Amino acid sequence: MQESALFEYVLRLSDDSLILAQRLGEWCGHGPILEEDIALTNISLDLIGQAISLYDFAADLEGKGRNHDQLAYLRYENEYKNVLLVEQPNGDFAMTILRQFFFDAFRLPLYEALMQSPEEQLAAIAAKSVKETRYHLKHTSEWVIRMGDGTEESHQRAQAAIDHLWRYTHELFYEDAHDQSLQAAGKVPSMAEIQAKWMATVTSILQEATLEIPKNNWKFDGGREGRHSEHMGYILSDLQYMQRAYPNMEW
Amino acid sequence: MTQAEKEIRFQEKIDREIKIEPNDWMPDEYRQTLVRQISQHAHSEIVGMLPEGNWITRAPNLRRKAVLLAKVQDEAGHGLYLYSAVETLGTSREQTIDDLHSGKAKYSSIFNYPALTWADIGTIGWLVDGAAIMNQVALCRTSYGPYARAMVKICKEESFHQRQGYESLMKLCSGTPQQKAMAQDAMNRFWWPALMMFGPSDADSTHSDQSIKWKIKRFTNDELRQSFVDATVAQAEILGLTIPDPNLKWNEARGHYDFSEINWEEFWQVVKGNGPCNKERLAARVKAKEEGAWVREAATAFAKKRAMKKSA
């Protein structure tokens, strides 16, 4: 039970990383300034690296002889367990940065907590990833502040992105029986603890950016259970294209 | 000192292999030639991100995806150093980019060809970066200091790009018949455009003589093209790929490979904007600039606000 709970847990982390990396990769060559083209692809690259380590670990836990590419490329849509937030379209630069900011503000305290996990492999991946994530959060926080306190247009765009994405943020803290059994065993932190830290970061950065937390608290979820938005099928069409069109080949 | 004396002293420096630095006196034409050449190179890096970037989401496995991301990111970095090198000559990045968008400045025509299959990504690394390296290794000794120094760093990364491209093709060529066919198809489409990357033949090159005298260029277009063909034939043999030129043959007397005449009409058509992707490439760059305008304005406005707060 614990093995399969941990597999599920690690798969969620992997899928979040992969799908967000896939989205960020779409920016390549189209960024608003060259420096941001580099920054967004760099974050994407870090997330791919994290996904490889996490999928490798998940594959070991599963023990069915699958490798990271088989997990990343050869599952059906409802077997991907990423949150809906990461599959949302890039939109404008404000939408991409806010999506990333909400995610980073969640990932940082999560990795910090997982570094203490008695699951050594998970703790090691968290320790490596935490440094990258700290940098990502710093980068996106700075842009949130710059947009919020920049021009009227940038303020409006940032606020519109927050208003749109807010409904997807609650799912970051999703918990089910898998999480609860791992928490009871002291292997992973409680999501309430992570959510409190996330809220503190979000509140302080949005305040500095003169942006507001939306009053509408309507929540969307489903990703963690494999129910995705319409966007997901298109993401997978691109992601899986080569593996599906040319099955069982080495690249 | 008269203009003529300045020019003599300038040429003496060049002849003695002393690098020209941003604050040194230089003839206007030398400056213009460098601005044209370096900005063209910078634009090639940036436009070159598009055909490869379009495969990032479709890369066949996670390792290849990571390598491709890293490579395209390097290219953005090269664009940055080169735009900075142009700035040392007194032309801003903004101006340089505007010249690209207006069609005044050019970029390497190779990027006006489409990247249609995964094999194209390996082939671009092998042939296109390979051809670029032939040019760029020579540019590490170019007479203008900032350009030469930028090229040293760029060459190191480009040679990694070429190796990863070749390695990726090795995989295809030792794979299934479908993979091998994919690699051969990419070779067939990219061979001639890669040879065109060295520019017009020496007889038709308008800028060559003066550039060689100023040691901006060290070798002529045809010399570099020949070196590239000579180096590439053996690499193609190892892969088991056929170079699409029935006249390609070792010439013992010359000590070089002979090869067919390039289709210069196609070359000039693509330069003039009639390649398969010229319009799409430029449109993508213009769109990125226009859609990013509010981001750059926000950053500037924010920096001003913060500076005022600090001084208050």
C-alpha cells in the first residue's frame, strides 16, 4: 500500500514538472525580450531535469521495468496526474508568469519539507530541486511585482491573469488516501502546512505588486484524478507524437 | 593627423595583428561592415531558434528534449553577446532589431528552410552548425576585438551543438529503416542549403576583398565552402548517408573534393525573401516584439519608479 501510495505521489510531482515544462517550451523563440526567452527555456530545462529524476524514482517504486520515457510518453490522458494549473495555455506573458509564480510558491515549501523525508531518494531529489525552484520563485516574484507596479496596462494584465488562474490554485493542495497514508508514516508534509506557506508568499508578493487576491473562490480540480481540461489532449498530441508515430524505436 | 594618415596607421595595426577596440579610430566603412556582419550573425542566431524551437514540444524522449532546450538557449545567448558586440560599435540592440524587421538586415538563409522531421534537428546540428563553425573558427581571429572574443565562446558551444547533432543522427542511422530513411531525407533537403551558407561564390561576392584586407574575414567564401565539403564527406560515410550530388568526387590533383555548381538562382531567390519560410520567420519575430512591447514598457516604468524611490 505504501509503495503504491508513494508511486502515485511521485508521479504527481513528475507530471506537474513535465507538463509545465512542455508549456514553457512553447515560448522558445517568442519571448518579449531575449533575456526572458532564455529564462523561460531555462526554467523548462530545470523542470525536465526534475521530471527525469522523479520518473526514474517512480519507475523503481512501480517495479514493472518501465523507464522515465515510458512513463512520460506512453500513458493515456487519464493516467496523467498533474494539476489543471500547469496545463493551462501560456496566454500572454502575464498569464505565463502568474501560472509559474503560483506553482513555484507551492513547489518551494513542498521541496523544503520533502528534503526532511525519510524516503532517501525523494529527499535527495528535493534537495537538488529546491535550489532551482528558489531561483524560479525569485524570478517570477520579481516579474509579478514589476508588472503589478509597472504601467497601467501591465497591472491590468497581471490582475486579469490572477483572476483567471485563481480557480486552479486550490488543486495544488489536493489530498486523498494516498497522501494521508504517507503523511501518517511521516514521509510527506501535510498539504495544509504547504498551503499556509503558499498563501503567505502569495499575499506578500501580490501586496508589494499592488495586486489583489480575487474574492471569487470558485474552485476547479480533477487533474490529480486524471480528469483534465480540453487542453491536455493537445499537449499530449505534441508530446507523444514521435513515440506514437514510430513505436519502439530508440532516439 | 589627416584622414589618409589615420587610415595608414589603422591598416598597420591590422597588418601587425593588433586587435581594434571600440574606442580606437576606425574607417567608417570598417565600422559599417562590422555592424552589417555581426548583426547579420546575431539575427541568424535568433531566427535560427525558430525552426529548432518548433520541435521542443515534440522531441522523442526526455533527454533529447533537454538537449534541444539547452541548445536553443545557447543560441539566444549567442544572440545576446553579438547584439552587445554591435552596441560597442555605436548601434543599439533596438536599432539592430528594427533593421531585421524592416528587411534591411539579413540573416542566414538556411533558416528559411523548414524543419519537417525529427531528423532535421540532428541534421541542422551536424551540417548547419558544422558550416557555421567553419566560418566562426576563422572569426575567432577577426581584427575587431569584441567580435573575436565573442566568437571564442560561441565556437565552444557550437562544436557541442555539432557533436550532439551528429550523435543524434548516428542513432537514426543505426536504427530502423524508417529512421535511416528519415535521416537521408533530411540530408537530401539540407545539403545544398548548407553549402549556400558560405555565401555567393568569390567572383560574385561584393564585400570580400576589403574584408580580407581588414582581416575581418580570413578566408574567402569558396575556400570555406571547400573545407566544409572536404571535412563532411567522411562524416557522411560513417553515417552511411549519401550526399545528394552525383558529381561529388575526390580530385587527386587539387587535393580536394569536386562538387556540382550550386543552384544560385535558388540562393538569390531565398536571399530576396522567396524561400519557403522567410515570411513566417520574420512574422514570428515581429509578433514577439509587438506582443512583448507592454512587458518592456512595464520593466522600464518599474525601474524608473524604483530609482525615484531610492533617490527620494
